[in-house]
Amino acid sequence: MADGDVLVDTDATLGDGTKLRLFAVESSAYSGSVNYRFQYYDSDTGDSFLRFDNSQVSIHGAGRHHRHEWVEGEEQVAGIEFTDLESHLTRFKIEVTEYDN
């Protein structure tokens, strides 16, 4: 793999009309050598329910790998552990299936 190689690029609409956007690209500039954003959102309003992403610098006070969740319109951000892309993507998909919006 080399910087810029796309590892995941998926858009999906779930049975209830909500959407998933999963994207990851190889990048040696990012912790874990991957730049990713996984988003679960309302297709009608565009409002996010859940997002996992990372940054080159620690933001939100939550570290480089973090989880965003919107509860009653308020964004909550928490650091999350990143082991590898496959495990991280699996965790996100499990949280989406358990999500009650």
C-alpha cells in the first residue's frame, strides 16, 4: 500500500432510510497510517448521529482518534482506541446496528 491508496469508499442506505458513509485512505501523515471518516446520518436532514474520524493533530481534547455522537442536538466527542482499520470499521458497524435514533 502507498499514500493515497483508497482502502474503503462506501455509501449505503439502510432499511430505515438512514445512511452510512465509510471512507479511508492510506496516509503516513496520520496516526495508524490511515485517514478515515465513518459517518452514520439522517438522509433527509443530513444530521449526523454517529461519526468516527481522526486528525493529524489532537483536537476536541479527545486525541487523534475520536468518536462523535449527537445526543439531543448536542455533540459529544470522546477519544477511542485505534488498533487497525478492520477492527475500527467493525466496531463502528456494531455501534450503528445498536444505535437507537
